[in-house]
Amino acid sequence: MPMLQKNRQEIICAENRTFFVNLDSEKAIQMIHNIFSNFLKYAGSGTILSVKVSRKDGWAYITFADNGK
């Protein structure tokens, strides 16, 4: 939170859905950490990271998009 405030950045979730998926929790945590860390470091000041969770054909998808560099 302090880095988000310092950089005037925001993370929003486009949809508030819950999915139960079978995955390696340690790898998933590392992946999300890397995405958030890269956003904080490289997207630039005043940017927004949008997170969207969706489901199609039995698969769950997490999409990350930002309006930064």
C-alpha cells in the first residue's frame, strides 16, 4: 500500500468472482507477486492495474492489464 500511494498507482479488480481451481499455490503466489512488483516498478506514476477473472470452457482466466509504459 505505501508504494501504491507513493507512486499514485491503483489496483482494481474488474469483477468480483470466486473460482476454485486446482493449482500449485506457491507458484501462483510467486506469479502474482511478480506481476504486482513489476507494475509498481515499471508502470509509472498515476497508473492503474486492472485484474479481471473470468471463466470459459471450463477454464479460469486471470487477466492483468495496466495503462503504464
